[in-house]
Amino acid sequence: MSAKNSHERRITGAASIVGSATILSRILGYIRDAAVAFVFGAGMFADAFFMAFRIANLFRRLVGEGALTSSFIPIFTEELNLRSKESIRGLVSSVFTLFAIILIIMTILGMVFSREIVLFMSPGFASDPQKFEATVNLTQLMFPYMVFIGLMAIAMGVLNSLKHFTAPALAPVFFNLAIIACVFGVAPFLNTPVYALAIGVLIGGVLQFGLQLPYLKRYGMMPGIRFNFKDPAIMKIFTLMGPAAFGVGVYQLNIFVTLWFSSQLAEGSVSYLYYAGRLMELPLGVFGVAVGTAVLPSLSEHVAKKDWDGFRGSLTFALRIVNFVTIPATIGLFVLSYPIIEVLFKRGEFGNEATYGTAVALYYYAIGLIPVSISRILTSVFYSIKDTATPVYVALVSFIFNVIFCFALTGPMGHGGLALATSLSSAINMIVLFLILKKRFGRFGGSEIFSSALKSGAASAVMGIVTYLVIRWTGFEGMGAATKSGVIALCLLIGVVTFVTVAKLLKSPEVAFLKGILKKRRQKTA
């Protein structure tokens, strides 16, 4: 087997592991969100929880999984080839100890200043004292989550660098199970049931981190307390992490802008955007994030070996695979946005208005699925060559456009305008990153990528038409809930079969490659 095919198979294998675990996690995530929607709908307490949860996530990503993982993996991969196992274990312990201290300090500050943070990030909530107080209390309760999920991010970086993807990818499953258990097992016993969601978040964070420990121990990387913060590798991580954290901060500013605007819109807008964003996370997590997670160690390995041909080949392959799956996913979301939301969420406190509001947000978010997924891959390229500054500058440009789009679109389009602004700014981010990479590395399979995207687009168009006709032919609106679920499943099946069939007729190379991977996996399990 050639080195190129070996790396392609490694990327696809890792992406399939992450993607499969993500599918399981997202299914449980939808059950979780359906439970939250059933009990809390899209009203005041739902808005308060989603706002508080986004605030906790924002701070977590500044020092956690986004900035830390992307700066840690290239350095750790490099150190693996230079140090003894004992020295590597010491480095892991030092990193864990240092970041545990940082995360605990940030958590304490966040809890002390929660009121000021909520007022700054959601000024519209101040007009409703009950909603504002609930948001502050929920934010305080959830800030400790940042400690556990931040440490989990380090564990994920270690395990991914060792080519182990399963445990980190499965961690969100336990997070979702914790919240589902608290919705039904804790909420009924509380005077203010929404606080059960915060308890679930905390338990979920502990479980996510705890799941990684047996696997760290298996690889001989179980962390201990170690205060050797002068390790040169730690300085390298911080050197990379500074710009990376700033870049993640710029990205999170986009979320802040969305929260700031949505807090001043009609009640339910925060919830609509949250539920729609969650539905976007399935294709984004299964395809975009999965391939991005899988490709970063391979790209870093090519850079360490100065194998630039292999580097370009892995990048081209990753972009083709992402296009192949995100283009039909985008068309599918366009056609099935309202039916999917109706089947998943429309029950209990989640009525017609909430269903329509969420569908509008999802429709405009779907436009950004392709550029967001591709941007994840392109950003991984810069991280692999230890350039964390360029994505920051590009993200800053994207942020400026996002603010402009929000001001321009929120008035005429409401929360739908905020979703569209996010998608448009993501497209700008993708285009600028692509142009910079092309200028820096020259040609890296642009014609192959374009040809692949064109074939995927044609197959997706046929799939979209067929799926739309099936929905219209079945008379979806007049059906019962169970029948509607069956129709959605039928549409998804017909859509996948149609897309794959047309793509095969168009001789898309990705079909043959993925078929070979699946055949090899079946032979292994036989």
C-alpha cells in the first residue's frame, strides 16, 4: 500500500470513528433537546438556560478544547518523536497541573462576576428581572463545568496524538445521558426545575473527563501533580496557544454578537437559535469536525517529516471528502428543515410558533454548513504548520463582517437574520483562508476539489428534488406523529440512495473509496 493511500485510509478510519461516535452522541443529544423542549419549550426559562450555557461554553473554549487542543497536538506529536516515554508522561502531568490551576482560577472569577457577565452579554434580559436572575444563577452553577471539560480537552489532545479517537469522541454521549437523567429524575423535585439542567451539565462534565482516565492509563499517560512549568514544550504550547486562544476568542465574539442581538428580540429567539444550531451540529460534527479532528495529526506528521507532497495530498483528500458529504447534507436541511423539527421537538411546551421559529433559523444556518466544515479543515492546516496567527486575522475579518451583517439583517429578518449573518461571515472566512493557502503552497488539488464538488452538487440537486417530491406526495402535514417519523426516515433513506446512485453514475471517486473502506471494515469484523 502506498504512503498516500495509507494516510488517506488513516484519516478516513479516524474520521469514521469520530463520526460514528458523533452520530450516537447527536442522537442522544436530540433526545436530550427533545426532553428539554418538552418540559421547558422555548420560553423564559429555556432562554435563560441556553444563554447561561453558551456563556459557560464561551469561556471554556477560550482556554479549553478549541485553543488548547489545536496548539497542543502539533507540539505533542513532535515531542513524541524526540523524548522517552517517561519524559512524555512528565510533560503530560505538567500540562494537566498547570491548566487545572488556570481553569480553577477562571471558574472562581466567573462565578463571582456572573451578574456582570450576563448583563454584558445579554442586556435585553435585564428588562425581565426573573429571567435575568435565573440566567445569573444558572451561569454560576455551570461555571465549574469549565474545569472538567478543559481537562478533558487535554486528555483528548494526548489520545488523538496517539491515534486514539474513540474515548474522546464518545465523551459527549455521557454528557447527554447526564442531562436527560436530570430532566426526568431531578427536575420534578425542584421548586425551579430549570436548575436540574445545570446539575446535569456539571455531572456530564465530570463523566466526560472521567471516561478519558482509563485510556490515558492504558497508554501510560495517566497524569499526576507536577509543577515543572519551565518545560520548553509548555512554552511552545503557550506560544501557539496565545494566538489560537485569541482566534477562538474572535470566533466566540461571533457567538457573543448573536447572543447580544438575540437577547433583545422576542422571547424564544435565543431558544430558536439554540435548537437550530444543535440540528446543524449533526452534519457538522459527523463530517466537518470529524474529518478536521482526524486530519490534524496526519498533517502534523507530514510537517514533522517535511513530506510536503503527502501534506498536500492529505489536505486535498480531506476537502474532497468533506464536500462529498456536506453538500448533500446542506440540501437535505433545506428540504426537510420544518418536517425534521416538527418530528423531533413539536410536543409539550414546544408548539407551532416554536417549530416555525426554529425552522427559519435552521434554514439560514444550513447555508453555512459547507463553509464552516471546510474552514475547520483549512484552519487545521495552519495549526499543523504551527501558524496560529493567520487564522486569527482571518477570523477577525469574518467577525467584522458578521457584525455588519447582524446590523443589516436583524431588523428585517429577526432571528433568521442572525443565522444568515453567521453563515455569510463563515463563507468569507472560508474564502480568505483558501486564498491564503493557495498563495502559500501553490496548487494543492484545486481542480480535483472543484470537480468533486461539482459532481456532489449535481447528485445533491437530484436528491433534493426527489426528497421534496416524496414529502409532497405523502401528504406529510395531515399525518400523525409516528407516521411522520416514518416518512422522515423514508425520505432520508431515499435521499441517501439517490445521492449515492447519481454520484456513482457521475463516477465520483469518493464513492469507490468509501465503499472500499466499508468493505475492509466488514472483513475485519467478519
